Amino acid sequence: MSQRLGRVRATAYPKLTLSLRVTGVRDDGFHDLDALVISLGQPHDVLEAYAVPAPGGVRVEIDRDSPEHVGIPTDHTNLAFIAAEKLLVRAGRSGHGVRIVLRKRIPAGAGLGGGSADAAAALLAVRRLLEVDVDDAGLLEIAAEVGSDVTFCLRGGAAWMRGRGELIEPLEWPSGLAFLVAVPPFRLATPDVYRAWDELGGPEATRRVPAPRRIVSLLPELRNDLEPAAEALEPRLVEFRTALEAATGRPAILAGSGSAYVVPVNAARDLPQLVTDVGRRLRVPVVGTTSVTRGVRVST
């Protein structure tokens, strides 16, 4: 009989929506999407799950030394908390105690799916920690209940994401596509952006950005139908995007519902100098990153 683990560590990778079409509003109030999504290596969160003898249930803590710890909830509104609790209930293990410690590097309100990535990491880490008898299909069902993006974050890699996010069509994808991610000093709440999109009458994206060379056969242009709504809601985004494009000499695309903007870069070797130059000129957090093949990496 194997010895039960006392701790499991999971790295949660952000989700980048490379191209997003909003095709309508559903009867349940969610929006129908047709989106190309990928996992990025940076910035990533680290989740550590510990088995505790008492009390039973889930407890979430945020590492206060994390760069992005401010404003992250630790109660029942935290998606990692929700995911872990649903897993324990489904497995009939709700009497067990689980302590989750999050080290946050994925900024909240930037459109990079940090909360959903943490939820996916919690599902995989707690299953491994307690040897929970829930298979992959069961985890995917829980993921869809927790949030629209959690299903993709659980799988990771690259996919077409449809419906409200629960319909995933995995894609064969070239590894190591390079991107520069720049985060402005203001953030956006996803529900507010969708509400603005509704109030504007459901606009289509007014800009198209050339896709990276290695994926032009799959999708020649990138677009984001939420960009007009996000920029109407937060006009400073236009100035930020303009400055970012001037600093890189390349077009930028809004990450999901924002507020981060992403610049596709054809050669990863160009990233270090770009990060330095853009960080110096814009004085905001800037990350050079590449696409990865999974959404969560679990270790003991």
C-alpha cells in the first residue's frame, strides 16, 4: 500500500484567447463564443495542496509575497476553493481537510484566466493528494460547473473553444510560439465587459491582427469582438495599446476581456530585448512567453 502524500504542487498556466468571436447571447445569459485559445508558460501561478487532519473542508490562503496577491479572495468565491470543494463532495470525501496555498503571478482582471487556471490546478492537485476516485471525465464535468474557462485550463495546449467555453476541440499546435504580454495599471472585470458588449449592440471587432507565421494556415488573422466593448468601458486601453504598438513596432491584440494586451512575436529570440525595451518605455509589467502543451503541471 502506497504512502499517502502530504503535499502536492501544481503549476497553473494562463489561458490566452488568441482570437475571439462572440456569436450571440444564450437563454441562460451566457454568450456563445468561437475562440482560439492556447496555454502560455508565463506568468504562471503555483498552487500547493496540503492534507490536514482537521478541520474538514477546504481552506485557501494567498502567499502575501506573491506579486499579484492583492484583492484575491480566499472564501467561497475563489474558483480554486469552489473546484476543490466540488471534487470532495462528488467523491464523498468532504470530511477531509485540504489547505490550499496560492502563489499568484497571473494578474487578476487582465483576461489571462488566472482564476480558472487555479481551479483546474486545484482539481488535479487535490485528486492526486487524496487519491480521489474521480476520473478525467468526472473532472471535466466538475470543471464545466465551476466556470466557463476551467474546462480548457484543465486540458491546456491549444483548442477551439465554443459554446460558453465548455465545448473544446483540441488542436495540433506548433510548440513554442512567442508572445509579449503587457499589463496596464488598471484591470477589467469580465462581466462588466460582456455587459458593455450587450449595451453596445454586440459589436464585431474593428481591427484584425496578422496571425503568427506558423499558424496562418489555421487562422490568417486574429480578432477580438470584446475589444470595442473593453475600450469603450475603459478608454485608457486605446492609449495603452497605441503606446505598446509603438514600442514594439508590431500590432497587439486584447487578451480575452482585457486588460492585458498581447503582441505575437515571430522569433522567441527577439523576446528578451523587446521585454526590456517595452518595460522601460511603458513602465508596466511585461512578460516574454511561449505557448505550452498543457494547462497544469502536477508534481509532488
